[in-house]
Amino acid sequence: MVSDMTQSHPPRITKAVIPAAGLGTRFLPATKATPKEMLPVVDKPAIQYVVEEAVSAGLHDVLMITGRNKRPLEDHFDRNYELEEALSKKGDSARLAKVQESSDLATMHYVRQGDPRGLGHAILCSAPHVGREPFAVLLGDDLIDPRDPLLARMVEVQEQQGGSVIALMEVDPEQIHLYGCAAVEDTSEGDVVRITGLVEKPEPADAPSNFAVIGRYVLDPHIFEILRKTEPGRGGEIQLTDAIQQLAVDEKIGGPVHGVVFQGRRYDTGDRSDYLRAIVRLACEREDLGPDFRTWLKGYVTEEM
């Protein structure tokens, strides 16, 4: 029997969870003392883009799952009265607005993960805050261009269909081993598929499709019950993919699982090369930086060829 949490009209989603407890080892030594989420993408830390995405989708209650040495995240989204006062005295209203922007974005909450036992465990740490409501999860390594509102579309699908919704992108089959992979069935909506199964980082020959799971989820709260019982999987960690797989194969637990196929602009800031590409792309598209930067970049590329 399906409980009241999977009724035909699920409660409105208001909460977003952002796991940010990783060590950022791929960016050492830059991340020795600085959280990887605070690395700048042009002139804003990567994590601010993620919070802005949640807010633009209507989610103003944000819980960040942190770990040791992550205090700068809290400081960034808090007020800095000394800096604000100094800018105000100088009459620098433009920079003052930028400083205040991050502290006014959302209602921020924080909880420490403690033992780093995987993404599934990080999500489980959010259970007391989320309660019995559907909620969104945004991974900080995936930046979604604000002109391509993926999360808002996922929230819309969840409100229509109930259950859970995950974000998918088609990738080169040879690259599928880097991602969670979804087995899918078509629906009447072109950008929506039904998930029938998930595999974490399969070999290309074993992959059920080339639909890769990317870092956006809208989850039914029954996921917490499953995560509490999920044994460590690949890498000895509690995998979120394993828990969503159970929702997909047994809809009585927490409703169906759908996927939104994303074809927009995504920037992977968890990889050093893609991080640099993201900075270049976003800088080129900025009205205040783009014209001069593109001119310089064209000249530089011409000289190097």
C-alpha cells in the first residue's frame, strides 16, 4: 500500500540539499586549505552558482552537508559586517551589492557528515531537516547554465508524476563507465523517460544505455528508509544510485522514478580541464568581460597554432 507521502498531489518542494563534504583531492594543492566548492569560477565560488540554481527553481531552504575544514562555506553565505561597512563608507555600492548577494540568497542550514561514507550517507544526514517531504539534491561539481533551467523542469515533472526524478544526459558510450547509467523507457513527453533500472559506473559492454546520471535529483522521502538499509557498494561507500534503483524496481516503496533528459549547457567543475573550460566559456559570455577577453583569447590561440 502506498503511504500518504506518495499521494497523487505531492507536497510542494521547498528544500534543497547540497552535499559539500568532499576533500577535493583532484585540485590539490589548491584545496589543501580551501574547500573545492570555494574555488572561483570567474568571480564567484562554484558553490554560489549551485545555490543560485536552487533558488531560481523556487527552493529557498538550502541544507549544505559539510565536513572538516568547510567553515569558509558558511562564512561565504553569512554577513560580513566589517567588509560591508568599509564598502559603504567608500560609496562602493556595486561591490557592496555583490557582497550582500550571497548572504541574501536563501535560508542556509548546515550539518556535518562526520564519517565520509559516500553520497548516499551524505543524503541520509539530511533526513532530520527534510522530514517527510520530497526534496532536491544538487551536486556542486555540476554547474548548469541558468539559461537552461533543468532543476525547475525536474520539479515540474515530480509535481506531475510524484515519486522521484533524476537528471540524465546522453554521453559517448565509451564514457559511460564514468557515470551512473539508467535503463529507460520512453514516455509521451519527449524530454522525460521512465527509469527501470540504474547501474553505477558500468563497463560499456554492460551498460543498459548511454544515458548518464548527472548531479541533479528530486527525491521522494522514502529514499531515507532505503538508505538506512543500503549496504556499502562500489568503492565501499553507500551509493545513492543503489537506493534509487530500489525505488525504480518497486514503485510501491515510493512511487515511480522518471528522468529528465538534459540537452543544455553543463559545466563539470570537478575535473581540472573542464573547470578551466567552464571559466573560459562563462567569461566569454559575460557582458562586462566577454568582448575584451574574447579578443585576447583569439589572439592567444592564433599565436599558439
